[in-house]
Amino acid sequence: MKKYYKTIEEQVQERFLRYVKIWTTSDRRIAEEKTPSTAIQFDLLNLLEKEMKDMGISDISYNEMGYLIGRIPANAKADTIGFMAHVDTASDAPGKDVKPQVHQNYDGKLIKLNDTLQIDPEDDEDLKLYVGNTVITTDGSTLLGADDKAGIAEIMTAASIILSHDEIKHGEIELIFTPDEETGCGMNNFPREELHSRACYTMDGGREGELEDECYYAYGADVTFQGIVIHPGYARGKLVNAVTMASAFVSMLPRNESPEATDGRFGNYWAQSISGSLEKARLHLLMRSFDADDIQRRVKALDAFAAAVEAAFPGGKVTVETKKQYVNMKEKLDENPRVMANVERAFELADVEPHKVVIRGGTDGSRLTEMGVPTPNIFTGGHNFHSRKEWIGVPAMVKAVSVILHLVETWTE
């Protein structure tokens, strides 16, 4: 596929720069009730639908909830496979008016984003891999959106190459774009019955070479604290402050089992948001573990914390509601060894050294795997996702496209 590299480089960069300028931030506060959580996500979805039609793709499924699937017909005998990416960006940093900065022939030195932010290759050593090449960063005022617009650009570029080169043999290919992945709700209403794919691959990983076949077991919890309100002048022995109850609950979450205190295969609790007043407060938190028994231990621990808070605040009431978000995809992938064997072969053919890592998080592929379609995760080349220091090396995007092109051929073997 090296003969296509120049075409790939120009096309994937051009697509990426266009896509990241489209505001698509999702809203986790309303994602459970509404898909997509923000109407602006349709701006990119509508563009992708048009671009697929302009490529000559006529078999397209697209619904009012923002699930877009385009199908490239087979030119060889093979199982149908899919490539998936999400259109939304995280709300952790501003995502409106993204102004990507293109650093051609990167010189290996510190990159100054603005007066207060910079990216230092001594701290971010992967930058050194792209000296002499093109690196794209933010201007320091927003995130970049490589998560996951790099994946979208790579999938669309690969589709364009495949459709214009009949010599690339492949079965039916599904291009799958989803909303609200960053809220954890992106697959809540996914039209599984419309999917043809025997296997799928999310283009939603990080640094060049990452290949992920294992993720967390993930649960979320909504904890409600009901207090008793009375004028503070008469509060002694009567007031039960729901805000204080919530704070006491959060303080019981083990600090050494938080995301900032763990790495590798260690799980965690993560207090994500807290709101309320004297009478009623709400806490939303996440729990993560690579072990099925351990995640259940964490779920049960919340009930123990709730009982302890109720005991410390007589008259107050704590209600815990937990919900499974996704499961570790490792087991299902092990039952379908060809899915990983083919992508590992594609890495080899694309001259990409694989770095097998576990996902300290999840993707839409985690949910799709649970739905019966094994879906590992492939790198996009991005770094520092969800932050103002987000960046990506264009050669990594080129490599990701090359992996896709080789991968569709491995399924014909």
C-alpha cells in the first residue's frame, strides 16, 4: 500500500482539518434522555452522508438518532467487516471554534500554543518520532478533536482509496459513525439489526501502533442524598444537610483507587459530578475494573458507603442506582481469534509495530462486542485527548489508513 501513501497523506490531512473545525461537543447531562445529546453532531453526520454519496456509496442507513452506516459492496468473497468512529468530542475542554495549527517539517523543539500553554517534547516524547514531518496541534484555546475525528478521516480516506482502486480486494465494508460516544451513551439506541458485519474495528485508539483487545468492566452510579431543611437559626439537632452528606460520601471513595492514583490493570472509582442544595443533592460517579468480580465488589461498596452516611446523618436518606455501561471485550474476542489475527497481520503488512495495551476506558466497540460483533480498537495517532494540548502526527494517520487497507484484504484470504 506504500504506492498510495502520497495520496493518503494529502487526503487524510485535508479531511481531518475540515472535520475538526465542525463543532460536535456532546452533553453527558442529557445523553440518557436524548440521542444525540446535541443537535450540532448532525452537522458532521450530514457532511459524512453527503461525502459517502459523492464517493458513489448508495447503500446508506441514517436515522434520526444520528447513526450513520454506509456500505461498500464486495468485489471478492469475504465476510462483511465494519470500521467505526464517533462524531462527538468530549466536553472536558472547549470544542467550539477549533483552530488547528499545522506544523510542517516539525523541528523537534518545544511547540508554543499560546502565551500560557506549550507542548514540550521532553515531557511528550512521542513528538520526537515526527521530527521532519507534519504535526497538528491546537492553538491552546480548545481541544483538537482527534478523538475521534482522526478516526473518521482515516476511515473516509480508506473508503475513497478502496472505491477508486479495484485491485484492492475486499468483502462488503460498513462505514459506521455514531454520536455520543464520549457520554458513554453512544450505543444505547444503536440499530444492531441493520448491521451486516461479522466483525468490526473501532478507529479510536491513541499513539501510533496501539492495538487494544481488552477494556474495563464499566458501571455508573447515581447517588441521591435527601436531607431535612430548616432555618439555620433553628438547625441544631434538626437540619440534615444533603450537600454535606454528598461530600461525606465522596470522601469515602478510596483515594488510592482513583484514576489519578492508578494505572495498568488497576481499577478505580471516579466522582464525576455533584450538584444540589441543602434538601437534595446528587452525585454521579463511575466505577472501572478489568475483573468481573472486582467490579461487583465496587458496586456493593457503594451500598456500604450509603449506609455509613445514613448512620452519620440521622434522618437523612441515601439512594444508590447503578447501571452497567459496558463489559470487558476480551472474552468475546478470544472466542473469535480470526478477528485479532487478521488485524495483527494487517499491522505487519503496513509495517507498523503493534503495541498491545489495555483500554483504561471503553469505546463504542466495547458495547458492540457485547451485542455480538467482536470489535477491537486500532490506533488513530492522537495524543493528549480531551485537552488543549491535544496533537497528532500526520504520518501516524497515514499508517492507520494503511492498516485499514491491508485489513480489508486479509479478510479475503
